Amino acid sequence: MTNIPETGRTPRVQIRLIVIQILVLSLLGTLGGRLWYLQIREGEAYAKEASGNHVQQVVEPAVRGSILDARGVPIADNETRLVVSASRTDLLKMKDDGKAVLTKLAKVLGMKPAEVMQKVRLCDAKTPQPCWNGSPYQPIPITDEATAKQALQIRERAEDFPGITAEPEAVRRYPGPGKANTAQVLGYLSPVTDEEITKAQDTDSPYLRSDQVGRSGLEREYDKELRGKAGVTRYEVDNLGRVIGQAEADEAQPGANLVTSIDSRVQRVAEYELNEAMKKAREVYDDNTGENYKADSGAVVVMEAKTGRIVAMASNPTYDPNAWVGGISAKDYKKLTGKSSNYPLLNRAIQGQSAPGSTFKVISTAAAVEAGYDFDGRYPCTSSYSVGGQVFKNFESENFGPINLGRALEVSCDTVFYGLAHKEWQRDGGINPKKGEPKDYFFKAAHQFGLGKTTGIDLPNEVTGRVPDRAWKQAYWEANKDAWCKTGKKDGTYVEKISYENCLEGNKMRAGDEINYSIGQGDTMVTPIQMATIYAAISNGGTLYNPTVGKAIVSADGQSVDEIAPKSHGKLPISKTTLAKMDDALAGVATRGTAAWRFAQVGWPQDKIPMHAKTGTAEVYGKQTTSWFATYTKDYSIVMTISQGGTGSGASGPAVRNIYDALYGVSDDGTINKKNALLPTPQKGLPKVRTDGTIKSPKVAKDPAKEQRVSQEGAPKPDETTLAATVEQPAAGNRNTRRRRRRRGSRRTCT
């Protein structure tokens, strides 16, 4: 046999080995490069992602701080309720988007399926309320009024209710109707939105998806302090979701308590008297129109004269802020925002604008003196005043002859102020003044009194009112002249004639404009809080204070107290001499003037508690007149207004008198019973929050048990079968005392 040499195969074997080696090295190089890319180049990013996948957060919501009245009585706090919630994320994983589950849930809760489904839909520009405006990734509350039986049904049949939870939670609680409602002052809460979370994430107070945010009133103004800081516990978990360790934990920090200057007892009286005054106004027959007054809204402010602090603030129509707790229903939302609702969410004490009528005359008086007219001079109070063929009448065509400015305030003589304003208009150059010539004392005085701008109250969305001076008239004319010129007719209806005149010279200050302005009519607009601030300033010697509701911010353990001191934003443009004469004249209004039949003539102890007042009746085209009543003592300023209420002393007067009776303990015969006095002097001290969260009133009560029962009336009775832990709440007063005050407070309203 021929032998084949082995050396013939060697080159091919070597080539194969080399190829294999190259492939192996290539694979190793590729693997090494990939490992370098993953571990070094992108290592940090993947490490973060891996960490995120294995760390889960459990959020413990912070307990929101309480809002307390001046005595420490909670007017907004928290209580434990059974809350049924739905996870929208879990529902959307189901074939029918959870409709079957929500339908079964509605049956258990006694609700309509459509109502439940509306609660879990997300809010957007096309989706009306009710809807969910919070994060779509957090549980959405369906109801916070579940019974223990309903909660047990859901929890024991968890397989029938996937994505549904029923747990005890702390929710906000407000007094509600029947007590010191304080709705517009307190405001309400709703869930935080994704947009708000994004905006606040780099601030010192970021939001969590579980947070509730203040939307109006004190809840909004002091939201940061009340909200506290939620606790977050981070757990390490494996890829099966099992906890393998605790990574980090931040303890929840409860929100601080807000102590206010509101006295819940006085607040209740103010709300009751305003409501009763509006009811009685609707029973008054108007001889001119042949119909009853249609009193539709009103407001009252009780303010400390020497500090600007708000003791009570009521707005009508009102609402129950508890309607927002746990998500508002479609029915309730329509009641609060529909066309027929008359907008109860508005706080008319700071957002209601109307002509002030004769309560404005204190400003016109100051302007006249500044312009050089003698306070004690003699000015004709005739039954009417004529200008260019137009007749401006005095109220009920009264004629008091020549009187001084003090007497003009007492009897509210319009024609005295007509004459003074007309003379100033003529001195300023009439309808075509030279540039820089007008002194405009009457308009400047209004600005110096603080009108045309906000008072600075610690509540959101305060409006400025309006001073219709030359600058405003020019701007208003430029904005509306095209519409006026289009609709105006020289010989048309009243409105068409006005439009025609405004088209031609609506930017000019006419004699009639200044005449109407001098008695708080025409285009002048003020708010009740502005007038209360002005009359408080007259009482305290001329200081205009920023009205405040917040009195102090107290930490949850009571260890830190941050008092909110009164602040001034100016002084009245009146000398001490003029102020003293005006003070005497306003006292005369209550003793011998237009308000005497509400005070001096019906047993007010003027020698012990000097009362000062000014009535106002503002005309509104196409409606009944607006009732104004502005008053003050050395302690308080009280202003009430009622839209379409009639005269100031007729509609608002009795209600204001009743509030003073309650404050000072004045009986029907004019005697003062200190035992019945709610607040004869303003509250000076602060309630003390103890380290355990309980509250001690600033005054030591003779009966401590009675003092701590101040807010118990009306509190829900504990259900022994409930799953939620009961929360002991401070009390709300002695029922017999409250009933006695209601009876006494309503008697004078009938006079």
C-alpha cells in the first residue's frame, strides 16, 4: 500500500484552528465590549433603573392641621370615615374597563352605576364635573360615607371587587349648616393635579399624589402650613415583589393648626341674622313696583376696630363645604355652580361689588373738608337739586333747610352733597377741564380711603371695587365705545339714550357723574370688607388695617407659635378735629338720625356703649335697591349689605342690632347682662395646643368640662360596629344657652 504523508493535512487543520480562534476572540471581544457598554458607559443609568425596579414606596399621608376659632374650637378638622376607593389602573386592565365591577359596587353602596362611573373618569376640557382631577395612578374615592356593613361586604368578597378598597381614613370635616358654617371663609379641598405636582416638585413643599389641596378660603391661603409633610417608607423588594429589606423611611409630619380670630358663636349669630334679614326683606311690599323685594344675596362682616381682625364673616347664599369631601356628586356640583344656583361659592364679603349708597358719604365729607369747605358751615338741604334740566331728588323729597356737614350725615341729606360735588366739578373746569387743572378732591379721597384696590385680607380672590375717576372713564369708554355707538339712539329707550350719550362723550366727567358719585351711586363699586375697614378706621382714630382672619400658626405639638400681627396699609386723610366731628355725627345717626329707630329709640344703652352708624340705600337699574348698614363701637365695626333688600335701616338695621345685642349682652329693655354677652371685648389671648393635641381656651372656664363641650352638638354618634376608629372631638356649647340666644337674637328682627 502507498503511504499518504500526514503532513498534507496540516495546513487545512491549522487554517481551521485559526478561524475558530478568530471567531472565539471576536465573540469574546463583542461580549467584552457589550459588558463595557452596559457596566461602564451606561452603568449608572441601568443601576438607577434596576434600583427603581426593586424599591417600592409606601406613602403615609400627613394629618392636615385643624382650623380653630379664637377660643380653640375646631371649625375645620379631621375625622375617621370608611372610604371606598377604586384603582383606575386595575379597572382598565379588565376587558370591560371595570364596568361590571363598578356596577356591582354601586348596588352595594346604594348608588346609581352612572354616578359611580362618573367619579372615576378623568377631568379634562370636555368632561364636566363630577370627574377625577387628581392623579390617575392613585386610588379614587367613590364615597366616604360607607357603612360598616358595606365595607365588610366589599372586603369579604374581594374576588368580586378587584381594584376596590374599603379602608378607614382621616377625612376633612366642616361644621356645616345649622352650626357656624363659615363655608366661604374656610373653603374646601380637592385632589392635587399632575400639573401642580410638576410645578411644586422643586420647591420646599412638593406635592405627593395622595395630597389634598386647598381650593378656596383659608384652606387655600394657608395650604402649605396646614398640609404638613407626608411620610414615605421605601422597601427593597425582589423581582417577585417580596420585601427583602427597608431602604429608607421619612416620618410623616402633621400639618400645623391655624388659629383664627373668628368666634364661632358670633359667626353663628351673624349667619342666622343675615339669613333672617333676607327672609324678612322678601316679605316687604314695594308700593312703587307692586311686588315684594327679591333679596337674593348678602354679606356681613364683624371686625375688631383696633386690629382689623375678623370676628365673623358671613355670605349668603351659602353651602355645605362637606359636599366636597370624598368627591362631589353631579347633583351637588350643579347646585353650587349652575345658572340657578346664584353662585354660593362666592364670598360676597370680599367678592361682592355694589354701589355703597349713603355709607359713602363719610368719604364725600372728608373730601369736602379737604377741598376747603367748613365742616360747620351752612349748606342748603333742599328737596331736590337741578342741573341742566335734570332733577336730582333728596330721599323722599325731605327738606331740612341750611345744615352743617355733621347734620347732613345724620339725616343723610343727598342735596347737600349734590351741591358740593357740583361746585367742585365746576371749579375743576366742568366737562372740558384744562390738562392738569382738575383737583378731583372727591375721587382722590376715595383712593386715600383705600377704595379701588384690595384691602389685603388673608383670603384669596378679593376684588378691588371701582372708583369711577377720569382715568377709569377714559379706559372704560375706549373699551365700549364701538358697542355704544352701534346700539345708541337719541330718541330710543332709556338704555339706548344712555348708550347714545356714552358714545358721544362717555370719556368725559359730566356734572351728573360727579353728583351721583358724591352719594355712592353711579359707577362706584365697593365691597363689604372695604367699608368695614373704613368704618373701623374711623373708630380707632384713623388707621386702616389689613383685615386678617388668621391669628397664629401653631405646630401640631403646640411647641411652635407664629403669631400673625395686625398690619396697617395707611391712614385716613382726615385731621383729628374733622375725625372727632365726624365721629360725633355718626353717633347722632344712631341717636337722632336715620338709624335712631334701630338703636336709641328701642333701648340701646348709648351712655355705656356709644353706637355710631350710617345707613345706605343704593339704587340699581332694573332691580330693587341695595340695603347697606355700616356701624361701629370702640370695639367693633359691623357692616351688612343685602342685594335687593330695600332700605339700609329697614332691612339690614335690625339684623346688625341683634348682632350687637349678642356681642354685648344687651336685653330688650336696654340693660346689659354680662352673662349673656358673647364677646363684650375682643379676644386677646391664644388657645394653647397641648403636646397631645388637645386644646385649652385662652380663658380659664369656671366649668372646664363645659368649656370643652363647645363643638359637640351635631357631631355624629359613634357606630360600635364601624371598622373606623372613633375620634374624640371638642364640643360646641351648651344647647340651652344656644337656644336662648337664638330666641333673643330673633325678637328685634320683627320690629
